[in-house]
Amino acid sequence: MASVYRRTWRGQDGKTRVRFVAAYKDQHGRRHNKGFKVRKDAKAFLVLTEGEISRGVHTPEHQSITVAEAARLWLKRGELEKLERSTLKQYRNHVERHILPLVGSVKLAKLSTPVVQLFRDKLLETRSRPLARKVLASLKSIIGEAMRRGHVAQNTATPVAVDTKKREQGKLVVGVDIPSREDVNLLIERAKGRWRPFFVTAALTGMRASELRGLVWDAVDFDKRVIHVRQRADLWGTIGAPKSAAGERTIPMAPLVVNTLREWQLACPKGRLRLVFPNGLGHVESHANIATRGFVPLQRACGLVTAEGRAKYHLHALRHFFASWAIEQGFTPKRLQALLGHSSIQMTFDTYGHLFPSLEDDHAKFAAGELQIRTAGGR
């Protein structure tokens, strides 16, 4: 049975020392003692501990590892599972820059939900909301891995969240975030050399830059006029599978894409990988080169710049254009999800839902409702 008792002893300096010891058995029947300066703290500890023991989730503090040690185990697992280098780099950034400085030395047994809540609040004070949300997700995953290894019995971070504020998300706007049709026509008209086929394909297929960089000629079917997305190239140029199962898909080619790629195939640099958009040596082209040597100078040549003289659009904006263009052509949300390779329809709606035309005639409904009210009032 759990109890608190007073322990007294004389120190080397001859003074009397007093500690209040909380004694208890854990859910496995093992005895544990924990000392406190005052009795009320020992009693409060026992109240919390007995609750954890009754739920079978108590981990004695002396058996607990720190958040830093748990993070190292988590990252090691990511390496063993061969996560993408960019993903591992992001996780290490979360750990080294944000988690370790704030809670790295805290033992998991002491990482209570209130402590995690304070961690979350500190992130929001000093980091952006999107970054805070990602870092908190990494902390939850770290604790989850520690649970699987038996270092802690519960994930105290689970109840804590960084909510998404709709007003902070903002909707994509044509002419600001999404190139207009006039903008895309101008870009295609002014694009020269190897950049023209790349930007034509990007704007009219909606493929991600990584998918375009990893595209091979074997995946371009001119007879059926489709492109099979089966792989992608990461930031380091390593070829791998798409980011998700939904990323593997087939995209129909518009006539302009077919004709442009047929012509480009004759001039395309040859290489062992048979890439559609390689660099001059036939290797995987870097994302940075496409942006800084291709898309940014092209936008400046077209006058598509901000008031500060910077290029108006990011490369990903061409994917946004494809989505808006497909919506204008009458593609359904579900079909657009498949074309874009989104893992869920919710992702498609969250990003482009506001661009779909309303199928409801609100004015007609209100007019009909008003007529019913007037008719009822005349009886």
C-alpha cells in the first residue's frame, strides 16, 4: 500500500536533515521510493502515481530516459527505415533546433501533459504556427517510439495540439498565388530552349517539380497520350517512389504537351537514366537550378515581378494553375484529387475548394422561399 513517511538523519555538518518519502508499488509489484522536502508534495505525487498505476501507465523516474535520448532512438529508427533524406533532415532540424533546447534534458517520466503544453506555448511565442505544429508532431512521434520500446507507458503529448486557424491559412488567389491564363500563355510564349518543354508540362499536367525531375521517357506514352507518374527525384537527385501511394498515377496529356515533348525528345540530352528533363550531362537537374536559372529569369523577362522586383510566383504555382485550369474545364473534385496525386479528397478541398463553382442557385432559393412566406401570409 502506498504511504508517506518521514525520514530523518544527521548530515556531515552535524545538522539534522528531513525528507518525506513516498513509498509505493508499481503496476508490476515492484517497490519504489521518492523523496520530497515537504509532506504535501509527497502526497500529491502519490495521488498522481496511484492514478497512473491503476491505469497501468506508470514509469518510475529512475528508469526513464530523457527526451534527448528518446529523440536519438527515434532518428535512428528513421535511418533504419530508410526515410527520405529530406525527411530525416527536417526531423533532425526539429530535434536539434527546437526540441532539445526546450525539453531535451527532461526525463520522459516527468514530461507531463502540462509540461508539453508549456512547450507548445513557448513554440508559438518564438516560432511560426505551421512550424510549431510540425515540431509538436515530431515530439509526439518521439514519445510514441519510446512507448514502443518500453521506456514510457503513455504519450503525454497526445492531448496537446496547435490548432489550425482558418483566417491564417488564406485562400489561393488567381494573379497572386496562382498564375492567370494570361500569365501562363506569356510564360509559354517567352520560354526558350530546354525550359519551354519543362514549363509547358508543369503547367498542363500539374506534376510536382520532384516528379518532373524524375520523369523518364519510358513513362511518356505518346500513343495513348498519357504520362505515368511512377517515381520522383529528391533534393539530392536520388530517384525513388512517389511520396504516397496516391502519387503513383496516370495523367492525360493535352495536345500542346504531346507536341512539345515529341519535339523535345529529339533535342533532349541523352543519359543513362533516360530522363525527360535532365541537366546538360543527362543527370537529374536540381530544383534550385530550375528555379533560379529557369523560372525566375523567365518571369522577369515577362514582367511578372512584385513591386520589389522579385519573381511573382514560386515554381509550385504552376501546379496550382493546373488545378484551377482543370476546375474551369469541369473536372470533378474526385478526379482532380486523382490527377494531382492527393492522398485524400480533404486535401484537395482544403486547397482548391473555393475555386469550384457553386452548384446551388442561392438567389433562386431565397426568392422561392420569400414567395412561400408571402403566400402563407395572405391566407
